[in-house]
Amino acid sequence: MKLLICDDTAALGRLLAHRLINMGIPSECCRGSLSVMAEKLGSGGYNGIILFAYRPDEKLLGFIGSAHSKGVSVFAGLYTSPASVRRSFLSAGALYCFRMPFSVSSLCRTVMLRIDAPPELLPQIEVFLEEAGFPRQLGGFCCLAKVCELCINAPERIWGGMSGIYEETAEAFHTTAAAVERSLRSLGANAAVSGALSRLTDRRFTQKPTNTELICAVCDAFFRQPDK
């Protein structure tokens, strides 16, 4: 899987490419002119294209249709709001249209969830947690993402008293099961104080959760996303 980002500015294109590369998706930037985009597409090797536009120019729509016919997924960032513009891009073959400005984190998650070649689950969960307000710098962040990955892949483990989950997570991070359990408690307390957990659960949780409650809340909210 390889993405072409049709914007080579440091403020957007290069930042987006850097973030996607860190998530395991090879990405390359190019200038946003139609001729450069067409030349790059013609070279082959791309599974997806991210481009940005103000209006449904006929030539641009033709380019999107050509990409679509080659099996290339097109993500279009639109700097205008009319629904008719969005419909034009979707009708031409764009897989997904988003209204600019759109955060880099949200765009990365959108691409990862919709691109043809399915990405690993763990990076998706990490992006989701960041957007929900869980601070990556806390030790429990990576542990929570890993635990949720394990539980999403095998939901029955949640109801088995978390059997083996702390141990498996601890092994992934070269620590102990007790340390994983403590880090999740600390992260849950932080999320309760910051309001991240309340927002994530539509205010169903306002107090410090148990670890199981925290894990279930994240897994449930992850699958309630509109684009899941």
C-alpha cells in the first residue's frame, strides 16, 4: 500500500506524509497541479491519493474518474461547503470527501479505516485515543491501546476476568502484568479528571472507572464511530 499526497507544503502535505509513514503507510508528496498528479498516477504503485480542491473542475473530476478506474482510492479535501460540490466529487469516483480544515489526526484515521488494504488495528486505536483526549505521554496509553486491540480481536476475553491480557500486554512492552494494571488505573483516573472519558461515553462515566470499564468503554466507542 502506498499513498500519494497532492500537496507538498510543510504545513499540510509533508506533515500528513510523516504521520502516515509513522503509522506504517508509505506516503509521498507531490505538487497539487493536475499535470504533476497525472504524471505520478501514471507511474503506478499507488493505492490511494489525497488531494485538495476548491471546486469540481471538469479536468480534475476526469482525473478522479481515471484514478478510480485503476482501483486507486481518492480522498478529496474540499475548501467549499455546498453539498452539490461533494456530490460531484463522489459521483466522479472519490471514495471519501472531507471539509477543510480537517485535522491531520482525523484524516489519517479516515484514510486508515477506508483504504482498500486494511491497516493494523493498533495504530487505528492509538489515533482514536489521541483524538478522544487520552495523552500519549502517559505510560498507560500504549498499554490501553494494546489491551483494546486484544479485546477487539477476541471479545470473550473481557468476560473471562481479563485472563492473560495483562500478561500478554506486559510481554509486548517488556514489563510486568502488575505494572500494566497500575498504568491503566492511572490512565483511567486521568481520563476521568480531564473529562476525556465523559466525552468518550456521552457522559455515562464521570467517575474513575475500573480497568474493565475503561477497556469496554474504549472498545465500544471505537466501534460506534460513524465511519466504522
